[in-house]
Amino acid sequence: MNTTPRRVEYQQTDKGSIPVYTTGTVEQPWADYTRSEHEVWATLFRRQREILQGRACNEFIENQQRFGMSPDAIPKFQDLNRVLKAGTNWEIVGVEGLLPDDVFFDHLANRRFPVTWWIRKPEQLDYLSEPDLFHDLFGHVPMLLNPVFADYVQAYGRGGVKAHKLGAEALTLLTRLYWHTVEFGLINTPEGVRIYGSGIVSSRGESIFCLESDVPNRIGFDLERIMLTQYKIDTYQRNYFVIDSFQQLMDATKPDFTPIYARLAKLESIPAGELRPGDRVIHRGTGEGWSDTGTT
């Protein structure tokens, strides 16, 4: 474990942002957070909690409350870990920034969730291209108190360890699953479609867009369809996939993915925003304003 945490951010070049990776874990330097950093947390927390009422799934809101998260100050990892360890035997580990795939997968496979120790600057309130403390802590950690979802994330990590050994094609397919579920997933509830994906719940604009805009498609969950579907990295998503339950996610990860990878490797990727015969279309998007940049 590194003793002095660094703030490892994307490198800005004339060709855009380039990811910079780090591998170690660090202690959260809670006593060193400035008033400005606590204020950034407070601003983001209050804003998102207000927006998420009636939009986020009940599990997210209730679990955040179980942790005792509030706008008063950046939470202490050690306090959250007491609740998390007792609830689902997960724990938070502090990291300096983006992790390489194999390191990230190993953490998840062992029920450790990496949380970036530093928080965005005041001028980055509305958008940050990389994960920071607010995205990781506010967005990801509450759902880890849900036992089924917690098991799904661990199963994903174990699958990632295996996919990393199989090669780049398998990793691409598996990464799309994480993106379309853990980061940008929606769920059917008795109250209607709600948000559980961390990339959405930590974004003011996308929290509204994903549910209320006519532009994107909303499609019922299908494992192989998702693994073939490209996604947007620089704008809101064109497709949002809707699960019927967290158990559906868990059940989808039980089979060995090796034959799935082999089968899908023979097929073309599906462009972001494209609908296919057989899709369970919940909402057919208009596609208004879509660009062709930033698709992977």
C-alpha cells in the first residue's frame, strides 16, 4: 500500500484525454481534504439526491441511507466499510485513479471495490471523463449493499480475470456488459423504470435524459445482445438496457462465457443506437442529434 496518495488523472494532449493507470491502494487522506473539496461533495450530493427522487431504484436510495451518507462531509472509507463488511462482506479500498483491467478484476473477484480517493474540482461539477470519489462512492458503493447485486459484481470480477487470459476480444465483450449494466443500467420496478447504474446516478443530466428523453432506445435485457452492442464514451447513451430484476443479472453470469465469446466473435458488433429484430423494445428512440464520435 502506498503511503502518500497521488492524484492520478487523465493526461491532456492535443489529441484529447489519455488514460493514465495506477495499481496500488492507498489510505484515504481524510484529514487532508480541503473545505472546497467537502463543498464539492456537498453540492453534488444535494443536487443528485434531489434529482434521483422518483428516478433511482428504491434499493439505491435506501442503501445510501443505510450508509449514513450525507452532504455534511466526504464520507470516511473506514465508516462505510463497517456497514459494508457487515452487510455483504465487501470492502472499499482507496486507489489513486484508473486501474488496469487485471488489477480491477482481481479486486472485484475478491469483494473489494476500488474507490478513487480524490474528488473533482469545482469547475468539473457537471462532467469529468474519469472516475473520481463522487462517481465511485456516491454512484457505485450503495448498490453493493444489495446482496444479489453484490454477488453479481463479484461474479463479473471473476469472469474478468478469466477473460483477461483469453484476450482482447473477450475483454471487449465483457466490458460492454459492465458498461450497459453496472454503469448505465435501468431496472423495471412496480413504480416504473428506474435507475441503478452508477454512471447515471452520478450524472445530473443523464439521470433525467435516460428516463424522460425521447431520443434514446430503452431495450429489455439480453446478455448476448448487450455484449455485442457498442456504447458512447463522450455523450449520453443511445441505448439503455432494462433488467427485470437483479436476480436476472446474477443468473446471466452463471454460465461459462467461453463458448459465448467464441460464438459472438464471429458476429459483427451492433452500432450504438441501432435496433435489431428480436429486441424487446420498451421505447423506440428518435435518435435526434446523434453524432458518430466517441463510440466503442
